[in-house]
Amino acid sequence: MAVAIKLNNITVEFKKPTLGNHTLKNNIYYFITGKKISTFKAIDQLSLIINEKETIGIIGSNGAGKTTLLRIIAQIIVPKSGSVKIFKRVIPLLELGIGFHPELSGRENCYLAGALLDFTPKEIDLRLNRIIDFSGIHSFIDAPVKTYSSGMFARLAFSLATEVDPEIFLVDEIISVGDESFQRKCILRIQKMIKKGITTIFVSHNLDFLVTQCSRLIWIEHGKIMMDGAAVEVAHRYRYQQRLLN
């Protein structure tokens, strides 16, 4: 099976603020502790291979590095060290509506976001009616998105992201947005994408959902892979560990 994503020994460090930044918060911290805030490793020498057509869930506690890992795959973050090789077109759904301009209409934002994803206006033309139909916001499509409710915003963003032919689809905790009927539509559409063989990677705390949708789970903590294997087995080990901690 062909490789879609290959990460080799990657490390991502985030700098915590230091006294040199001259912010009141940092100066107070230094005054109280006598210490400067250092860096921390969000991802720590992590290696990973994901093959084409795999459906993978990434799990772990808050702050484990799950979203950072997706941002590396989306090439939003460049690691401090190691190599990242992405062999297919990536469509990230990490923050709904990222790239949308609040002053532009829903229709105009479809073209703007499409351009950011390397789609021409003609390619968006071919998809626009399907995007609007799925979102269900027909009468508001020409209103500025700053006037949208959070549900309308989520509908349009999801509709756009799933209509632009991803080869690798990244999904970070967005299935819980919108009303119940919209959530069902989202899940059905993602299931169709999975059946088509689109490589799909989820980050979610909903283990039951991941076990039903994914063949493989990757459990990470402190930026390191704790377990990588069959979804049911990894979920079982993760739940057992959570019970011990609680």
C-alpha cells in the first residue's frame, strides 16, 4: 500500500514567554519564582507512517500534542527537527471557517477559501451549488458571514471543506458542532469519503465514535506515541489507563 504521510523523528518546541519580552505577566512570574519560563516539547521525536486509504483516530489527554500533530501534517507548523513528507493533497478541517473574512459574504468566502486551497474560481463554480445545498443556508449565502450564527458558519465551512476533493482529510473535534441533524449529515458525508478511499485522520475525545469509524488508533501523550494499533485494542488500553488515573 502506498504511503500518504511520513513523519520521521519530528520535534516541535513552543517557547514559553520569558522576562525578555517585558510583559507584566512574565515579570511577575520571574519576580515570584526567580525563574525564566523555558521551552516545552509539544511533539518529541515522533515518527509515523500513514498509508493511503487508512482511517485513523488520534487520541490522548488535553495537551498531549494531538492538534499540533495535525497542524504538522497540514504543514501549518514546521517542526524544529525531523522530516515531514506529504504525498497527497491535504484538506484540513482544524478550525471551522479558517480563512473566512467576516466582512465578505458566504458566497465570496467560498471563493476566497477555495483560492487558499489552490482551487480556481471555475473549480469553485462547479461545486458552489452543492456547497450551498449541503449547508442549507441558501437565503443567507450573500450576507456577510459576520452576521451568521455559529451553526450557519459551521455548516458553510464544513460544506466547503468536504466538496473540494481532499486526498487526505484532517478533522479536529468538529463533529460536535451544529445541531443534531447537521452532525448526522457530517458523519454520513465523512463515511462516504472513507468508502471512497480518502485518507482520513480524526482527533477526538469521542472514543466510541472513533472505534466505529477507524481501523487504527494512535495514542499520544506528551508528544510521544504511547500505542499505535487496532482501534478496539488501543481504545481499551487508553480507557484502562484513564480509570487508573481517575
